[in-house]
Amino acid sequence: MNILAIGAHPDDIELQCAGTLALYAAAGHRVTIAVATNGNVGSPTLSRDEIAAVRHREQQASCDIIGARLIWMDYDDEWLMNDRPTRTRFIDAIREADPDVMFIHGQSDYHPDHRISGQVAEDARIPASVRLVETALPHIAKIPHVFYMDNPAGIGFNPEVYVDITSVYETKRLMLLCHESQDTWLRAIYGEETSITDLMRDNSKARGLAAGCKYAEGFRELKTYPRTGTFVVLPGFWT
Ligand SMILES: [Zn+2]
């Protein structure tokens, strides 16, 4: 299968679904990570262009760990908008990845870029398959199955399905560690105690407790027409 995860910022995908992506990649599926914004406000010292370049390199390094392709959409951080150019760009990201399964942000998320990214991705999944919706790339043949990702503290997000990521937890941690610039930034914004890996570990453990394993990622499913079978497409449920 082709798998596409769309995150608002560099590091979002690692926090919420890198374990699941690592399992897909290990099983031979083709994984693409699309990142909507370039993270160009995420530094207490560097210029916007400088931090964007750093974050692009960090994201590529993370993708390389599991052999994922990167689609770098390069929108300004904090200014993602739900408009026609943005939806067009998202349609092209979906057309480029041609996904069977897609992971996107949900609407209970704390960050406006996350919510906008999730909404635009959700709204782009059907037009991506429509021939006369003309963009830079031709239409694709299938409409992907969509899962919403968890948010960092799990607030307002009640997972319906879990993926046991215990066997790939270290891979997920290494992918997140590629985003070195964000550890400094998160500590500056949210307090010295909050390391990016601690945040991820605590969420993975909490979801693991709920799922009956050591570490897990939780998801909800987009339940609108057309649908495919939930468990057919998730790691751990293949038959
Ligand atoms: Zn984010």
C-alpha cells in the first residue's frame, strides 16, 4: 500500500504516528510524509529563513530513517489558511503520494495550523481523484482511507483504534530526535521540564496503557463515504 501522513509542522508526524509509519515501512509499504509549513518561526535566535533550512534538513533526516519520501509544502509557520491555493497544494500532495491510507490532524488539536492542515487534507481527499479538478498533477484512481492522529497531550481525543508500536518505539524516538532545534524551542515556550521526547514517551505510554501494551499510538477514523475496512489497513491487523 501507499501511506501518506500529512503534518502541519516538522515533528508533528513523529510525535503522533511515526511508530505506525515505521511498521508500514518495515512491512514494505511505501511511506510518504508531507509537511505543510516550514517551521520558520520555531527559533529563539535564528532568522526565519535560517530556521526553515534547519527544519527542512531535520525533517529529511527523520524521513531517511524509515526510507519515507518527503513532500515539503513550505508554507509559513503559524499562517496556514484554508483557501483555494492551499487546498490545491494539498490535492497535489495526495496525488503525488497516491495513498491507500492517510493520517491527518484532527479538529480537537490545540494548534490552528494543525486544525487547518487536518481540515484541508480531509477536504482534498475526494477532489484528488476528480479528473476535472485540474492542478499540477493528474487525478488519482482511489480515495484514501483516513485516520485522525492523536494530539500531544491527548486532550479531547478518544482513540477508537490503537497500533502497538512497542517494537518500533526506538525508531520513533530516533526520528523525533532528528528535530533537535525543537527541543530547545519547546523548552523555551512551554518550560524547561518539557523535552520533546518526554512528551512523546508519556503520550505513547498512556495510549499503551489503554491499549494493553507498552507503547501505542491511537487513532480515530474518518467515517464518511466512501469507506474501506478499518482493520484491513492498520499495522497489526493485516491478514
Ligand atoms: Zn505542530
